[in-house]
Amino acid sequence: VNCKDSVHYQNSSISITEGEPLTLYCAYELFGFYGLSWYRLNQGGGPVLIINVASEKNKLEGRFTAEFPNKGVSLLHIQHPSVSDSALYLCSVQAQCMN
């Protein structure tokens, strides 16, 4: 099996003004797309699922929107962020490798 899937992030640390919309970026190269999830990792805790998308279509969950502006790119928009949103954010892709 030869899998060359990869995920790339931008902006390792972002500072914003409370209440200003925030956008996080995730690029991925996959053989086959089977889903994407955005997680929030609070200090001292485990990952918390924010939003899960089964296809490359935009999805809204409360204050969070997963957007797919281009093939292989997902943006996480956070509306009205507050201090309590301070965390590490991760995107995870589900893919299938073929022989």
C-alpha cells in the first residue's frame, strides 16, 4: 500500500480581538476524501470534536462553519470568538489508501 496523504496547517499562533471573526486554514492532499473533522484541544484536556463533515460541502454547527473553498482546502470560521475559545485547533481527514 502506498499512501502519500498529508495535512498542512498555517498560522501556528493567532492573536485576535475578542468578538472578531476568526478563520483557521487546513490544506490536505488525499487519494480519496472520506470526511474531515475539526477538533479543539484545550490545555490539559483531550480533543473535543467541533464539526464533522462527510463530504467536501460547507457545514454550519452553531458558531463554527467548515468551508471548502477549493479542492484540498478547509477553512474553519469561528463567529464571535471569546477568551474561552483559546485552544489548539486541529483538522483531521479520513482517507482510504488503495493498492
